[in-house]
Amino acid sequence: MQLARRRKPSALISMTSLIDVMLILLVFFMVTSTYLDLDMMPMVQSSDEAEAPPGTSAAAGAPLLVQLSAAGQVRLRGQVLEIATLGAQLADMVADNPGLRVLVLPSGAADAQALVGLIDAATAAGVTDLRVIRPEGGQ
């Protein structure tokens, strides 16, 4: 008489632990990653820069970035300006390009009143496409 042994069932590999580890790694890398400053992001494509007239630094359709610091200083194209001077420059730019898009980047510690004053100066200069942007995480 011969007894047949049953074969051991093959071990099943559980994917649960692998998925758990991958999710933990994903969260870890998202939390520890650093984000670049918006000054590092090109606001104009290189093909647009080549087509721009020699006197201008950006193409006609490119957005204009206006920064507001925590101290209330307004910075346009790297120059610190007063609100009145900014309004005059924006009025000249709107006269040349009526569809000018202005992006306002306030610091996380910027005063709300300074931001409102900046927005008022831009709208008084004739800017119709104005957006306030805020990077995630604040500064």
C-alpha cells in the first residue's frame, strides 16, 4: 500500500506590506522635498524671449510678476519701487499691452493693507487681469 502525500500549498506573497512601504516612502519624500523659489521658474518660454523687441525684457503675452515683501516693499523686475511709481509703470505697460497679466506674489508675512494698496494701484493703472498667487507652504 502506498500513501500519497499531499503537496504543500505554495506560499502566497502578500502585496500589502509592499504597498504600505511604498506609501510611507511617498509621504516621506513629499514632506522632505524642497520647493524652488518662484524667481527660479521661467515666466517666459525661450522662443518668446527671442521674438521680443530689443527694448523689452519679456514678450507681450508674458505675465508680469510683482513681489510684495514682508516689509511692504514692492519689487518689479528686480527693482524696489514705491506704489506710486509702480502705478505709473503699470499704466505705461497697459497702454502698450491692454491685455497685460499681472501676477502678485506676496510674502507670507506681508501686511494685508500693503497688498490691498498694491492691488488698488494696479487696478487704477488699468490692469484688468490681476492674480494674487501664493506658493504652498508660505514663506
